[in-house]
Amino acid sequence: MVSFAPQGDTDPLPTAIAAAPGGGSWLAWLGTDSKVHLGKLDCGDQLVGTPASLDAVDLQDVKADADGVVVLLTRPGPQGSGTLCGGTSSPTRTMWMVRLDNSGRQVWERQVTNLSSSRGGYDPGALFVWWYNHHGTLAYDGTNYAAYFEAAITVANGGCVDIHEGDRMQVVNATTGALVAGHDSFDWGCSHAWDSHIIWDARTGHFAMVCATDNNCRIARPGTGQTVVPGVCDGTLFGGNIVLAGTPGYWTAWSNGNQVRLEHFSTGASDRTVLTADRTQHSHLVGYGAGRMLLTWKSGTSTAAQTYDTTSGATVGGQFTIAVPDHTYVETKAYPDGSVAFPAIGTSNTSIRIVRVMPLN
């Protein structure tokens, strides 16, 4: 597999995990063979069976349901005939959802960018994945999968083209693999955008999303354009995950000036701010059983963690240490039993171990 280092926003993601509703997990990892490998883990977090292999340049996320699993990944795309107005050329990529059943057999695949034999990345109107920040996340509403990711858009500028960075959300039917219109999807949301995160909210019947953007330097809701919280574009503005609050609305983690805060919001601006002990640029926030959420962040060669109440935002218990290194973009995932887990570097830089935080009583 690819190395767990480096960990910049343009570097490949080494691995991702998802809870399997019937028990166990799906683990995806990016190989050095231009493939994403996908294997099933049992309830003891041990690999069982033979992993499937999918052609890919990069791994983004994995999400499972009772009938199988969907992997979000990038693949090579056509370059097109346009000429850059300036800057250095870089390969153009396509973003794909790939669906497998519980036996690891591929059911369908669907491109969620818009490149084709007649539209390359350097052609006006292209929406694709370029070299810069291009991480993506998946969410599932019980019928459809949504992919929310950073994307590039190509715009004509006289006899050449400019390429801008933003974000895109597309929805695909879990059974047929067909693109589904509406469902909060959009071609282009925040711009410029990074740190794009999504969650399904069954209470409202909508996908909820947040991004970091230099459009007025803020954490925002794409599509609606609403500001969650203003920030400062000083090179330290970063967004984080979104989780369901115990009351209507959401919590998101974000950082500015190397200080992570939790913000509660519903349909507009934040109405509650929690200052955390996290003094980093990147953190991970995940639902942690009923009424709680877990914030984790890099702390030297280990990972620091703190539990919070999803209604009040108050801390629950004390801060504790997880004796594994943090990875900037490998996310922690929630499990039906109230535990959370994430894949971390193993005994070597190219091996994986599963870290699990058991339910909090």
C-alpha cells in the first residue's frame, strides 16, 4: 500500500474504513499498483476472505449498507485540447463511485465528474479532479449515496483556459448506479473550497454539508451559501467533520490560528461555540454512541481525544490519549454498537492496524 506519509492535502489517502451494518467493517487501502483494494473485516477487526481490487489513482472514502459497499476513488481522465493561460500542466482525473455487493463482486460504477470522450479536463465546462486539494466523503440516505468532494472547473479566457478550484456534490441511486437529480446535489458550491464534509440527516430528509472557503474567508454551507462562522484567510483556516446534534442542527469542528472550535448551527450561523483543548490545524469529529461525539487530534506521536455532549457541547469525562499517530485525512467512523474506529499506521509505514475506541458507558 502507499505510505501513511506525507499527509498534505494533495497527497494520496492511504486507507479508509466503514462500518458494515451486519457486523464488522469494510477496509479500503491504496496500493502501489494503481489499484484500491477492498477487504472485509470481522468483528475482531481481522481481515477475512480475499480483497477485491479496483483500478484507481487515489482513494477518497468508503461507505457501506446492508447490501454492500460503495468506494469513492479517482481515475485518469482525458486531458482535452485546451491550453492553460498560465501555470504548470498536471494530469486530469475523474471521480467515481464503485458499488460492490457483500461478496465483493462489482455491481456498478458511476463517474460523478463530467469528463468524456468529447470533453477533457482542459476543455471549457469541464468539472474534474486536478492536482490540488481533492478529498471527498460519502453519505447514505437509505436509498442513494451522495459524494461531496473538491473539484476543478475549466473556464475559457480568450484563446486559453483558466482552472478554478471549488466543490461538487452528486447523488447516485444505490441499486441502479444512476445519477439522481435534486437531493441537495449541485455542480458547483463553495469556491474556492477545501475540507468538504457531508452527513445525512433523517430528521430533515436532507444531506447537510460544510466547507472551508476563501469566499469571505469562512466555514460555510455549500448550495445555500450560508455562513456558519467567519474566519481569517491567514493560511490556518481549516474545516472539519459535521455530526448530528442532540437537538435540531449540527456540530462542526474547525480551526483558525491553530485553535480548534466546535460550532453548533442549524439553518444559519453558529449559535454556540465551544473552545477545545485542541491546538492543531486539523482534527476529526465523529458521533460516538447516543448523545455524544468524539474529537481527536494529533498530539506528538500519539492522538489526543475528548468526548463531548451533542446537545450542550459540554465535555464528558477527561481528555485521553490513543497511543497511535494521527493522520490528517484518515477519518474516524461510527459503529452501531457505539464504538468508533479508524485505520492507523501498523508495524511499518505500509501496514495498517485498526484502532477502536469502545462505547462510553
